[in-house]
Amino acid sequence: MKTNSQANVLVTTADLSAIRQLLLDLFVRLAYKEGDFVLSSGQRSNYYINGKQVTLTAEGALAIGRLLLSMLPEDTQSVAGLTLGADPIVTAVSVVSAYENRPIPALIVRKEAKGHGTRAYLEGPTLPSGAKVVVLEDVVTTGKSAMLAVERLRAAGYAVEQVIALVDREQGGTEFYHSQGLKFQALFSIEEIRQRYAQIESER
């Protein structure tokens, strides 16, 4: 197993395929658990993924920033996501974009309007009307959480055509986004994570 310092060097210097493999292993080692769980959607599941166990690590955030930045359309003017799960993701992408001389600001979408001041749903810089924003998410199940972010951003006058997630649980999210006219991509399918988990467990 790589030490944190070795992982950080790898994420900083490696190609995207190596970074993807490192991130997959981080999800398997830190975020994926098997057992009996109730999801936020109310569904029961025999596994659970806590994406924040990866997105809030230094090497995880850097890997996510590099990988997701490479997936963004060239004309992307901002990345955004629903608080709390997407907060470290949009921040990581924005920070990495600055190092890549392609600065892309981040927006955080509140679930409820701020209770004071501007009472806004969005936090972050004000963009031109019609700005092209890509919504980012950690784990997609039904797709409804990120869709709330899409709706808030569109209500603010921004153009949203795409959602990118770290993990697709393959429980209807892809179909839902497509039915809403949205493009959808995920770095990992749940099947890929479960296969890697089984492989690692068998080697112990």
C-alpha cells in the first residue's frame, strides 16, 4: 500500500490513467463498506459509499481535481454542486484549474435559501447570464440531488447541460438525467468499485 507522501507524488506527476487507478483504490479502501444500510433516498442497500472519506483527503481531492477537469467541455465557465457532498469536489476542480492555467470558478448550491443577507441559493462569484455550468456530484443514486442543483442554477440564468459524478450506483440516475435532456458521465460505476473491492479482499 502506498504511503500518503507516495500517493501525493503520484497524483501530482502521473498520467490520468494512473491517477484514476489510485482514486479507484482510495474509494475501495476508504469509502466503500458492505453491510445493511438505509440510503438518503430511503432505499435499503447491502453496501454504502461515503464519498467524503475520499474527497476530503489531500490526495483524493487532487486526483479528483485533475480527473474531472480533464472531463469538462472546453467552454465550461463554472463548476457547481449541491452542498455538502459536492463542496470539496467543485473546490478541488477549481483549484486544479488555476494550476493548469484554465481558471474555472466554483459555485455551491444551497438546499435552502440563505436565511439572511441576499437570501440566495448560490454561493460564489456572479457569472454572466447564460454562463455554461457543469454540475458535479459525488455519488449518484436516483439523480434527484444533483437535479436540484441544476434547477437552482437554471433559475439563476445559467446554462446547465451536463452532470458529472464520481460514482454511479446504477440505480436509475443515468436514465433520469437523460430524460431531463442532460448529459451524464461518471468516473466509476458501482460494479467497477465492487469488483476491485472483491479483488483486494481475495488477496488479503
